[in-house]
Amino acid sequence: MQELATGFGTTLLLFVVTLVIALPLGLIISFGSMSRFKPLKYLVKGIIWVVRGTPLMLQILLVSFLPQFVFRIMNKDITAFFGISMSSLMFIFVAVAFSINYACYFSEIFRAGIEAVPRGQYEAGQVLGMRKSQIFFSVVLMQVVKRTIPPMSNEIITLVKDTALAQVLGVIDLLNAANHAVNEYVILTPLLYAALFYLVFNGLLTVLFGVVEKKLDYYKV
Amino acid sequence: MSFLEVKNLHKSFGSTQVLKGIDFSLQKGDVVSIIGSSGSGKTTLLRCLNFLELADTGSVFVKGEEIFNAQKKYADRELRKNRLHFGLVFQGFNLFPQYTALTNVRLPLDMQTKERLARARKAMSKTSADSVAGAPAKTSLSARFKAWIDGKKSFAEKKKQALEENAVKAERILCDVGLGEKMNNYPCELSGGQCQRVAIARALALEPEILCFDEPTSALDPELTGEVLRVIRSLKSPDRAMVIVTHEMQFAAEISDKVIFMADGVIEEAGTPQQIFRAPQSEKLKAFLRNYAENR
């Protein structure tokens, strides 16, 4: 049970880190994919295509090999330089891969949300003398948030379960911990406990999204 | 000198020429209605005046000052500033759905207030920095810190006061358009006519010299057009000019000092409401008015 709790902590940390990085990064990527500067637009679209078109597990492995194969830096040198443990480094690799991967998915959701805001909203802002940034942050953003909550909740719930992929680099997440326990004590219950953890966690998220959606019910877009 | 003067405006979208040389002028206090069948370029003309579209050729003067010339390149900031000579009320209201009626009216005012104060503060901190540099070098750090805090405080106070003034102004204008009761309602809780009145209040709050209306009643149920037209009528004032694109001929005849009939991207005929509606000259205008009379 102790191991399961620790594993869940790791899962939770990965979840939070990914969200904190991928949400703003996704917004930035969505701007890139809508850019009027064609080279940037197609570059970003290409990146989104590759990231969404290949398995996340492959991307995690790729990120973990990048320092050695491309930059010729050994992992043990990195850990020594920053004074972190090997397992922390592996966690960082996983978090980087997750953040990039999810940012690309989020960016498409943001793009849909932004493009759904009627032109008239921008024009109203313009004739009222607003700057582009003022229009985006004061007029458009809240409408985007409202529109994107249902698809976002989908993606975020998937993220909870995807964290289990962290074990390809030996990170002891919830599922990995449960698996160890199953092998060690030859009982099935750890897996069931793990399932319960995921379920409850996602249940809480579902409730939370419901509450937010309700909170934003006061206006229609 | 004319209050507003438009010279030789041309605008094309791709290969379609929408405006083929528009010239007109109006005086302070004038109300000008623009009529014409759909596709004649009325809306495009208004959008060019508000720089939502940039005309391909031509120029716009307000009180003799050139605020737009198609030959010149304008920075976004300049356009933003020059645009404020004009206000625009849209056919589809375009209220911001996440804000109450009051906030819709206040928001642009508050933004301008904040920008103005931020600029003033920058200028002041620069002069104070200069004076510090000129003063004996040993102004103590704590004294400087205190001055900085004081400056911050006084600006926070000024800002609070200015924002309160904005709120009062917004409330007054909303009362003027008859929405004193609905100030704290969201657009989705208001009828179309009420929404359009909020939109008018929002445009008025910035005190534009020339207020433009783009078919302000076309998106409304017939029984709601009355309240909006009443408000527009009440806005006629010697201090501002109004340009109204409309399909309400009765209304145009009664409120306008001048009526412009557009057809195929040019001003086909212009004159007083009497001349346009009682004694039309061109065949196109005659056909348009006949068609209108038959279809209502």
C-alpha cells in the first residue's frame, strides 16, 4: 500500500507538471498553427502531425535517447552536473515528452475554440479602440475557455491514464508500483487498488469539470 | 470646412469592385442615411470609414484633418487612434457575451483609462529619474523607495477614481438608452432590441464624433425595431454626425438631413429626403423605391 501511494504521488506529479507546461505551450502552438506567416504555419502543422502521428511511448524513448545520441552527453554526466538522481532524470525525460505531446493535442483544441469565435467579436473590439492583445485576453479568451472545456476534459482524463506509460523508462508510477506488488506478493489486489485510484481520480476531475462548466453557464457563446 | 469628407474611395475584394469612387461630405450635426439594395456597397463604405477594411484608394478627412489616405501606410497604433473619430453599431450587436451590459459599456473606457495612466506614469517616472540624477547623488535609498511607493499609491488612487468615473458615465448612458434596470444583465438575458441599445450605449461611451450604424434594426424582430429607432432618433445632436445604413425608408425620410442612394458601388443620387423620396431622378432609384413600396 505504501508503494502504491508513492506511485500515485509520481503519477500525480507527472499529471500536474504536464498540465502546467502543456496548457500554455498548447496555446502558443495554436497561435503558430494559425499564423499568417506561411513558413511558420506549415512548420508548426508539420510538428503537430508528427507528434500526433507517432506513439507517445516512442516519443518518450526518443527523448530519453536524445542527449546520448545527438548531443553525445551521457546521462550520468547530466545527473552529476545537476546533482539529481537517475530516476529524477528519467522522470524529467518523461515529463518533457508528455508536455510536448499533450501541448500538440491541446493546441488543436484551442485552435478550434479560437476559430469558433465570430469575426464580429474582433471587429467590435477593434472599433472600440482595443489593441489586439486586449481583444484576445479581454474578449476572446473567456469564450475560448467556455467552448473548450468539454474536449479539454476528455483530453485531461486521457492524460491521467496515459501517465502509466512513464514506466517505459522505469519510472515507478502507480501502475508500475502495482505491478511490482503483484509480482512480489503474488496477489491481484494491488492492480484492483490501482484501478480504484485511477477511477476515483478521474471521477474527481469529472466532477470538477462539471462544476467549472456550471460556473460558466451564466453566459452563452 | 466639412466635418467629414470622403474623397474618391475605391475598394475591391479580389476581382470584385465593391466601391467605385465614393465622394461625400457632411456637416456637424448632420444625419445621413445611406440606402440602396444589398450588394450596392453600403456596408463596405461604413467598414472603410471605421478601418475594418482599408480602402484601396481615396482619403478620409475629419474636421479638415486627413485621418486616412490609401497611399500611406499606417501603423496599427495610428489606425487605432484615428478610428476613434468614428463609432460603429453593428447589425448583429456583437456584444461581449461574458460581460454584463454595464461591463460591455465600461470595458473600452477602462482600457483607455488604464493605458492613459500607464503612459502618464511612465513619463513621470522618467522625469523623476532625471531629477534624481540631477540632484545631489546621495539621495538615500529609503527616500527614493518612499517616493516610489508614494507615486504608486497616488496612481492607484487616481486609477480608482477614473474607473469610478467610467462606471458612473456608463450607467448614465445606459439609463439614457432606457436600460437602467438591465445594467447587470448578461446579453443572453436581453432581447434583441435591448442588446442593440447596449451596443449603441457602448459606442456612445467613447464619444465618437461620427456615429455609424450598419443596418441597426435588420437583425431584430419587427416589433422590436421601434425601441431602437427611438433611441437613434434621440441621439441626433448638434455635437455629432451620424451615418446610418438602413432599410427603414420611413425612418430614413424622417430623421435624415441628407439621403444617399447607392447602387453598384457608386453614389447614384444624393439629396434631402424630400428630393430622394418625393422626386427621385435616376431610373435606378425610382425602381428601388417602387420595389420597396411593393414589397412591404
